Amino acid sequence: MTTLTTATTIDEATARTEGALRTVRRGLALSPEFRAGLAGTMLLALIATVGRLVVPVAIQQTVDKGMRGAGSAGGAPDIGFIRNAVLICAVVVVITALSAYAMNVRLYRTTEAGLATLRITAFRHVHDLSMLTQSSERRGALVARVTSDVDQISQFMQWGGLMIIVSIGQLVVASVLMAIYSWPLALMVWLIFLPFAFGLRRLQRVISRAYTGVRERVGDMLAAISESVVGAAAIRAYGAEERTERRVDETVERYRKAQTRAQGLVAMTFPSSELIAAIAIAAVVVVGTLMGVAGHLSAGKLIAFMFLVTLFIGPMQVATEVLNEAQNAIAGWRRVLGVLDTTPDVADPGQDGVELPRGPTEVRFDDVSFAYPGDGGTVLHHVDLTIAPRSRIAIVGETGSGKTTFSKLLTRLMDPSSGRILIDGVPLRDVRFSSLRERVVMVPQDGFLFDATLAANVRYGRPSATDAELAAAFTELGLADWLNGLPRGLDTRVGQRGESLSAGERQLVALARAYIADPDLLVLDEATSAVDPATEVRIQRALDGLTRGRTAVTIAHRLSTAETADEVLVFDRGRIVQRGPHRALVAEPGVYQRLYASWSAHGGIA
Amino acid sequence: MSQRVTSDILRAGLRVLWVAIRTEPRVFAVAVVGSGLYAAATVGTAWVLGRITQNVVLPAFAAGRTTAGALGGAALVIVAVAVLKALGVAGRRFYAGLMQYRLQATYRRAVTRQYLELPLAWHHRHPTGQLLSNANADVEAIWAPIAPLPMAVGVVLMLFIAAAAILATDLLVALVGFLVFPAIAVLNVVYQRRLGPIAARAQQLRAEVSEVAHESFEGGLVIKTLGREQEETDRFATSARRLRDANVSVGKIRGLFDPVLEALPNLGVLAALLVGSIRLEHGAMTAGDLIQVTYLFTLLAWPIRALGWVLAETPRSVVGWDRVRGVLDARGSLPYGAAALTEPGPARLEVRDVRFGHAGGPPVLHDVGFVVEPGRTVAIVGPTGAGKSTLAGVLVRLVDPDSGAVLIDGVDARAAGRGEVPRVASLVAQETFLFDDTVRGNVTLGLDIPDEQVWTALRRAQADGFVTELPAGLDTRIGERGATLSGGQRQRLALARALVRRPRLLVLDDATSSVDPRVEARILRGLREAQATGSGSTVIVIAYRKATIALADEVVYMEHGRIVDQGTHAELLTRSAGYRHLVTAYERAESERAARPERPGRSGQAAGEAESVDAGEEAMAP
């Protein structure tokens, strides 16, 4: 199986090939909230950790010191000391708990705030990517990038980030103490742990790849589930449940396998750290005893050293755990960074861009060609064309002749591969999106509606529109009767993707939505293809009147639109082969005459 | 979602855990054994080190010499215990993970089965993003306590042994120290009660974030063409920030629960020590006893923490369970009968007094009834919103009528066995849904059909031409990603998908609206020719184009969900004003233009457009 690959895809490569530390740094930089009050949180973490370590030791000491002499010699235990020590210990326990609580709350606040920012930034960036790039990734997988991929980071941020710092501190303290007690033994312990550290580093790289695999499988799974939900009607109509079930099962299974694989690798790190720790302790016992026998070490020092080794091993194991968690977070960051690293191929010039004044719009195509990236082939060849202000243009041609590509270039959903497009003399690339989208609006064939009321959907065209203006829009388009026939009028809810309405009705709403936006250039891409003829004629008539002040480009699926246009552009295999008013074109032999004959015979006019 | 009372949460949580254990008993057992081994080896390590110090190290220091055997033996014992510990930790980690992932996969499969099973009406009520969240985040939440569960169960034994030993040593000290248990119980009750509702809210908001994201990405084109990226980002930001706030609320409670749970056993030890010291003073117990009791209490802290991890995850787990059960317990899948539709040749279709309304809404179809004899072509015509597409859905049993029946070859569609209706009847919908698959996969949809027949279907749908030109032909990937096909090309692929099944009843719901009239005519002519040979289908075609309608043997004209008239195209033209008005709209428009060469003025509701567009009865959301 081959895929039509495009250059305009999500940039996974950058985050995947760079070092883990760089990924973490870039990830952290995206959420400045993480750093808020970090010093205070660190201090609390230090208190909580020290408390956690000290409490058991203090209790042990209380028992040992309080009972000293009470055990064998029959001396009395020091009750007073025990009581005081118990009191102090209790205070330490409470302080430890309170610090841990305060630290947790601060961590939850900063990390959740940081992750929300990360989500929102990534979400915005998805919308800034061109339609071509957006459609290169399945929606379920895109959703994962702003939901579960971000969730993966939280565990590490709420626990791991600090623990690794605390653990390093503990390791340093334990190392120094060990060196003070006996530097040869300390050196030996370090040498034993060194290969483990190197091995761990290598293993972490493998674990990192495994977790990245897990994240990718989640994306695949959500894409498959999304397909089974969005395609519910098609699946039922063709009895394709089994096939879809199989597909979903495969992705669920692959996800589970990836998880299990990652878990297997992670599970390997713990026994190896246990074994290394045991080897270190055994070595300390053997070498320490030999040193003692040789008179280089006292028994007390050796026993103390053995305790210090356990202090050294503890943070080592925590660090192992944290590193594993970090790989998981890095995998999440990679997916998010994959979105953010993708530069929009159709970019908004932003503040540097030109703000176009409102008014009648002229469009010029200057030797424009377009080819889809990859091996898509050229779909539009050397289009030269001027659309005069206030003119009404109809575009006709067979399917696949380049009509929709033309409309996408005209509205800058895509940029031409060569040549340029000028709007009122300004290159389209230089026009600010805010200005462009206000002046140029396209109504696509499939008018997607949001799961909201009719009013909310139409108001999407212009958020400031009042209910009266919304109703007026329907009236002016000749759709008042349809609107009034709805049981709840403008308050009718349209359902998921507008599916409570028929395809024709959805087109009516999409049209009203574009109409209320009041653009200077209106592009209709077969926008009334599913509407009945009587309603279409009525809409067409209304638009004829309404478009007088503005420029209108209509991709016509019925030639009746062409008949009323000022000029008809005839597309054939990516070229404009004929242009002129209907009356002239129909008289000259060519593509248009053929299309018209076919339309007359099979389409509208019998 | 109903709020649970506290005792309910814990009970429900235990029930969920029990489900887990029952589903994966073996994996769970291995994980528990692993954690038991780990716990025993950990206690063993301390004991071994003590013994080695006592019996090997100190004598060596005292004597000034030692033997290789003694040292080697000591080292060997230390490493041997560590091997047990390593086995334990690896076993627990791996098998706890395995259990968690297997349960996740099982429930993900079950949830998506339901998605495929539940009727379309249910899907209309549930946003895709939420369903993704149910299958992902909610399933994950349910099984979150599984990771620490084997640990908790494995060390429970330790808890009992230590508790029994403490009891045996000194009753009073034990009782004081055991106050820690009611304290933990109270803490847990408070925790579950406070966290339950907040966790439910957080999980709901998680679904909402996913919902907004999915809808927004799906509407990407509209958002771009209207320049509404900022508004969409604001909408998403609102959801994301609400989730953030809910998560912080969860964090505040959890952030207290964890440290307090850790502090309680320590306080228990201290209380025991205090009471013990008094007992010691009165000579009621020995110092050795007290030392042993404090040691036993420190052993207690471990299982309590492990239990705490499980308890901490319980509220979220129960919330996830409730949300997933909501999907799994949803009813309303179409019931199937046992009848087979085995007649050869084109099907006979009878629609008997069908009434239908979307859940909670007014009826969209009123007493619709007609008969189509085998091999005939019937056109269904009516204004936008007349209920034609709804009727098409009823014909192929995407939905069942509220009353009345659809009979195929005399068999009520509801009595037909599972898979029978899709095998016999194909619907080509108005809007084409392409799967993320190859051209071949999109046509066969999993059926084992030789390429030859796929090509035949593509040819009949006039789609062979452009498929041949695709870079990889039948193997070209299309769907959400991949080849960019025009609307007309997509429609023709969908048609081929129907034709390759050789349906005995073919329902075309405005299925060629984006196809050129000439190509459409060729397609329809092909269908007619097949009918003439007797190998074709009974065809129901919903159309606006007059040429298409004219090909039909009969026309059913609908308005407002009712059949207004029925007859041949010619008959209806003379007898039905509404029909005439609809199908001759273009001609009238042209003749009006011819009469008035000037463009019509600004005319909102042009005079003479008598007939109203139909009320959108379909427009009902519950």
C-alpha cells in the first residue's frame, strides 16, 4: 500500500531526533507557569523529604537512647527523654505533613496551569496550520495531541521533576558522608554503581522510544475509534461493523502491546538496581571486614557506613523511577512539540501584513499554477485572470477540472506553487488574515455545523449579530418560510455536525452564516448542491440582488447559475479554456457548449 | 450522573477491583506473589544484615581475622536475598502493568463494540470527543488502582502478621497504636466524600476538552474560511481552564490525603511509644517488648501506604466506571429476527404506514406508504426538509419506524436476521463518508471481493477512469488522509461501494449531486440496463434533476413528511401543483429571465414563489 505523501505534514522529526534534555527544556519553556514560585516549592519539598527521612531514624533513636541500659543491665529506661523525644517527633511529623501538603497544592497549581497553557497553545497552532497540513493527520490523533498526550506530562511534573532534584541532593549528601567515613569504600560503591548508571542511560533511550511508540499507538487508536463514531451511518448502511470492529481491535491491541513492551523495559530497571545495591552492600561487608581485620577501619564506622549505603541506594532507586516517568513525559512533549514545530505553510503575515480597506474587491491571478505536494501532479496550469470589482463570476467544468483548487487559492486556504494572486493590487500573501477573512468568505459544499442552536451557528459568521439580524438574513435569502417552519425556529438545535438537519438544510444554514458575515468577495463552492430547485432558484435570485455591491464567485454545479453571471470561466484539466458571458459561450463551439447541451438534456431544462 | 454516597463509592470501588481480579485472576495472582516476595525479601534483607553483622563482621573485628568462607557466605546470602527481591519487584511491576493494560484493552473493545451496536439516534446525542474520552481517559481512570493493588494485597499479610504480633506483645499498647486504623477509616470517608463529586466533574471536563477539540478540528475548514481561529481558541481555552481548575481542586484534596495518610502510622508509633513508656515505668512490660512493638509498628506503615495508594485512586476509578457503564448499559440497539432474505433477483419493497420522529421530537414522517415491485425504479421527490433522507434511512433500516413497517420481499425488516438487510439493500447517502483505507478497502469494506469485481463496480459507477489515474490505483490510500478527491469522485466511489455488493434494493439519496449530468446519465442508464436483464436492483432514487426523475417508472412526491401524490412523472406534472413548481423551477427561472433581460432587483422573497420550503421536521435534537 502506498500513501500520497505530502511535504505539508506534522513535523515529527525535530523533536524525535533531538536530545531528551533539549525536548524537556523546550517543553518546559512552553509553560512558564511551571517556574512560578519554584524556589518556595523546592524549599517545601526539601523539608518534606528531610522530614520523611528523619522521622523513622528519630523514632529509632528515641527507642535506642531511651532504652539504653534498660535492655540488658537492668537499668531504668529514661522515661522523661522518651516523652520529650516523642513530642519533638510528633511536631516533626506534623511539619512534614504540612510541608508536603503545601508543596502538593503548589505543584498542582503550577503544573495544571502550565499544562492548560500547553494545550491551548497547541490547539491554536493546529488551527494555524493549513488545511493541507491539518488533513495530513487524522482528527482522532490530532485530538490526542491536545488531550491525552498532554496528560502524560502531568505525572512527571507533579512528582518526578522535584523528586529528581531532591534525589540528586540526597545522593550528594550520602556520597560526601560515605567519603568522610571511608573514602576507599565510597569509591568502591561508586565504581559498582557506575556501570549501572551507564546501562540505565542506554536503557532509558530504549524506554523513551517505547513510550513514543505508546503515544503514537494512542493516536492511531483514537483515530480508529473516531472513524467508527463519525462514520456510524455508513457503517450501518453497509453492514461494515465487523470490518470496523476488526480495525479498532487491531489498534487497541497494538496500543496494549506497546504499553506492555514499555512496561517490560521499565520493570527491568528495578531488579537490576536491586541487584547492584546488593552487590554493593556485599562488597562493603567483605572489603570492610577485611579492612577492619587489617586495622584500617573500626567496627562502628563499618556499621555506620552500611547504613549510609542504604541512604545512597534509596534515591538511586527513586531516580530510576523518575527517569522512567520522564521518558513518558518526553514522549508526550514530543507529540505536542511535533505540532508546534510545524511551520504553517500558509502563514498569516500578522502585524506586518496589510489591512485592506472594505469595499468592492478586484482579484488578479498572475500566472498561477498549483500542484499538490508529493506526486499529486499539477492541478492548475498558468491561470491568468482578472476578476473585476462587483462582478459575478460563474466557474464551470467537469469534476476534477480544478474548480475547487481555484476557489481554495482565491480564499488563500492554499498558496500557489508558482505565480501570485493579488487582491486590490496587494499580494494575497501580504494580507493580514483578520482582514482577509473579513473580506473574503467561502461557503464550501459541505457546510459543517457545530452542535449548537441554529442561531449560534449563523452567528458564527458575525458574533455581534443580533437575533433580529439573524432572522433578517434568512428572510433576505428567501428562507423565512423554512425557518418559521422549524418547531423552535432559531433556537432549534442542529445536533452533532448538524446531522439533525438534512444535507440541504445544512447548506441553507451555511449560506446564511456566510451571508451574515457580509464579505466583499463571496465564494460559493457548490454551496446549494443539495437544495431543491425551487429553493435554489429563490436563493440564487436573492443572491443576485445581494451580490450587486460585492464580487461573487460561484462554482456552479447547475448551469442555471452560469446563465445569470456576468462572466463564465470554463475550466478543463486545470486550465481556463473559455471565458465570457453565457450567451457568447453557448454560441461558440467548445467545452461550454458541450456542458450546456449535457445539462439541458439531463439536468434542468428538458 | 447520579452522585454516590460515600459508603457507596468505597463499595463500588471494591466491586470494580473485584471485577478486575475476576477478569484476570492469574495475572493478578502472579503480581501478588511478586509483591509478597518483595515484601518478605525486604524484611529479610534487614534481618540478614543484622545477623551478618552479629555473626560475621563483629567476630572478625574482635578476633582480628576472618575466613574467606564466612565472608563469601555472607556476600552470597546478601545477593541471594536480593535476587528474591528483584524477582518480586520485577514480577509485581510487570504483571500489575500487564493486568492494567489487559483490562484497559478489554473495556476499550467492549466500549467500541457498543459504539458500533448502538443506534444512530444515540450517536446524535453523544459528541464524538466525549466518546473518545469514554474509550480512553475514562477506561484509564477505572483501572488506575490496579497498578498499586497487587502491592496492597501482597503486603496485607504483613499487616496481619505484624498486628497479631503487636497484640500478642501488649494489649493496651496495641489498642492505642491501633487507633490509627479508625483514624485512617475516618480520613478515607472524608476523602471519598469530598473527592467523589470533584473527580466526577474533572472527568466530565476532560471529556469536554476532548469534545471541543474534536468538533473544532472537524470544522477546521469553516473556522478558517470565516477567520474564527481566535474565537475557537477562546472556546477551547475556557474548557481547558475549567479542567485545570477542577484538577487543582482534586489536587488540593489529594495533596492533603497523601501526607496525612503517611503521617498517621508515624503518629501511631509515637502514641504506642508514649503509652509503652508509661507501661514500662509501671513495669507492665519490658523494654525488649517495647522495642519489638515499635519495630512492628514501622512494618505496619508500609501496607497502610500501599492501601492508601489504592484508596486514593478509588473515587476517580468509580467515576470512570460510571461513565463507561453509561455506554455499556445503553440500550436501544436494533433487535434482529431470524428471517433470511434469500429471494433471488430484485427485491419487492413495501412501505406500510410508516411514522417516524427523532427521539423527543415531532414526527418527521406521517403514515408514509407505497409499494415498489421488483426491478422497478421509483423516484422520491420533495422540497428540502420534506423527510426524504429520513425515509431513505428507514428503508434500509438505519432506524426503525415508530409505527408501521418496511417489508422487503414480504419480510418485515425487523424480523430479518443480523446483517441480512445490509446484504440485500444498499444506501448511497447524500454525503460520502470515506474510510481511512485504500480505494479497494473503501469499496469492499472488509468483504472478500476479487479485484475484477471491484473494477466492474467502479466501471458501473463511472469511477474506473480516475481510479486508474491514481498513483497506486486500487491501493491508493484515501479517506481522512491521502489522495485528494473531488466531491464527484467521492460520490462515485460510494456508489461503487454499493454496486459491488449487487444489492437487490438500491437506495440513492441524492447520491450523484456532484457528478456531471452526462456522467450521471451514463450511471443511471447502466442501472436501467441491468434491470432489463433481470440481474439489477429495485432502485429508489431521491433526486432533483428532471432527467433523473424522468428515468423512474414512478414518482412519489412528498411534502412535510407526507406523501402528497404518487404516479408517473407526466401524471404528476399535470396533476400536482407543488410537484410542478419544484421540478420546473429552472425552466421558469429561465423563461422569466428571457422575458425580463434586466436582472431582477433586490428581491428577498421573490413574488410568485408560492410554495414554501418545507418545515424542517428533521430538525429535532432532544
